[in-house]
Amino acid sequence: MPAGSSPKRERQYEHIKDSAQERGESPERAKEIAARTVNKERARAGESKTASKTSLEDMSSSERGGRHSHTGAQGPTYDQLYQEAKRKNLHGRSSMNKAELKEKLGK
């Protein structure tokens, strides 16, 4: 966090960093995610000296996060489909993509 950041932004940074680590991100990646998110919020609130155009005009971090977390389940992963195809001895599975595996398995 930049020197002179408010206690609110410090708490926000720690919360985002901890959440990212709980989701399995590396400590370095979690710090980067937290810093970028807090910096964007600071720019949107007029708390920083400079701000990029996207920080000000793009959707807020909380709105973006809400959209990602509410998109719903995307079904089984490619690896799960591949393993099922392997158990069923489906020929040609190694050259199929996820959509093709789903189709052949009737998913």
C-alpha cells in the first residue's frame, strides 16, 4: 500500500489479499490482486494523484467481482469429462475438445 493510505484502504487490501490466498492464489499473486483492486478504488474515489482512463470509466471492482461470482456453474471440467471418457473407453478422446467430449458423453 502507498504511504499515507487510509485505514479503510489498509483493511480492504488485507481482506482482498487474504481472500485471494484462500482461493489458492500464491502470496505474490494475492498481493498483486489486492494492490490493483485497492488502487483502482482509490482512483475512482479521487484519493490518488493520478488515475488511468479505465480506472475511472470501467465498471467498479465490486461490480466486476459480483459478475464473476454469479455466472453459475459451467458444468464438468475438461479433465473430468476426459476421465469419464477414458472410463467408458471412448475412442478418439485425446483429440476432442470440451464441447466434443460433452456431446459424445451426452452431457
